[in-house]
Amino acid sequence: MRVVETPFAKEVEEEKNRYIQEAAANFPLLRQLSQTGADLHTANMLDIAARYDGIAIRIGLKEALGGIKSVHDRLNRKEDWDKLWLYLVRLWIHENGAKRARETAATTRQDMQRVIDLALAPDVEFNPVEVATSLLRVQAMSAWRASTIARTEVHAAMMFASEEGAAKLGRDDALTLLKSWLPVTDERTRVSHAAMASHPAIGINEDFLVGGVRMKRPGDPRGGADNCVNCRCVLTFKEQE
């Protein structure tokens, strides 16, 4: 994951800071956040996410399916992997990726809007230049947030690829596959995730019950931030005997 996370986080941080600096520079004149600037930031975040999600999906797919002999034999040509990868990339963007990228862009704008709202309080003397300087302080959160965004997004895309890729190949080849939730077992692991180590394998289309929450896989958005942010669990697969 780190191979994808590190450059992903760097580009996210650079784009967030570019947007913040531009907004700060324009604020004394506009006295508000530009919608054009926000739209450009959203478009840039969508582009960054699409590129790195695509890489994550390819890696996740190969890692997850490489150990299933019948599947690996089925995907014996680069063209076969590429066809499945393209299908999954389009599915991810449609179902999750674009929404996540827009939410990430919106968060940066919300952080800056909070600074502006404080400056517009009745008991505060409004000074556009000082507000612009305060907006630049939002950059202090960029590196940490970018790292969290990249780690969570890469993990979610990889787990999506592993599950959806296995499910599609199972359907196409009439294979009955089972999936297991494999947690990392150390002091950082969520208690509910560590408990999944003893969870029996289930059908590819079934849900896990994780701390009372139904999830198809690690990183499943239905689990919410408490289950998804910085998760390191993975899926493993086997053919039903």
C-alpha cells in the first residue's frame, strides 16, 4: 500500500495547499471563496483520485486473486488482467471514487469557510488582509489529512478490487468462492477488527458483522469512518470444497 500511498498523499497535499494559497490571495479582493476556484480544486482532486485508485485497484486485484489457482490460470494474459482492471476502475469511480474525491475537496473549503465565519462575527473587526493570512494557516492540517486520505482511499480501492474482482470471476467461471476477513493483530488494531480473526469464511456475496455493523469487506463505506479510516485489514479467498 505504501508504494501508492506516498505519492498519492504528496499530490493531495500539494493540491490542497495550491487551492488554499489561491483562495487566500484572492480573498482581499473577492471577500469570499470563489466558486470557480472550488470547482477547479474538485476537478483536480477527482483526477488525482482516479489515477491513484486505478493503481491501487490493479495491485489489490493481483494480490488477492494471485493465490487462487483456477483464477490465476484464467487470467494468463495481460489483456485479461487489463480488461478486468478497466471494468473495476469504472465500477469504483461510479460507486465510490468520485464521491470520496468530492467530499475531500469540500472538506478543504469547509475548513477555510470556518476561518471566514469567525472573522465575520459581530464582535470582530473585519480585516480582509488578516483573514487571508488566517486562511493560509489551514495548510497546517494538509499533510496529516492528505496522509489519512491516501491511506484510507488506497485501502478501500484495493479491497473493493479484491472482492468485486473475485465475485466477477466467480460468476463468469461458475466458481464458488469464500472470503475471510484477515486483520493485522497488533496494539493498533480495532477490537472489533481483531475479533474477525476467528470469524468463519463466508460466501462472496454475504456480509460480515463487524462490531454490530454489516460490511462486505474491509473499507466498505457502510462501516463508517470508525471502521474505515486507517484500516489495515484485508480479504483472503478460497474455493469452496
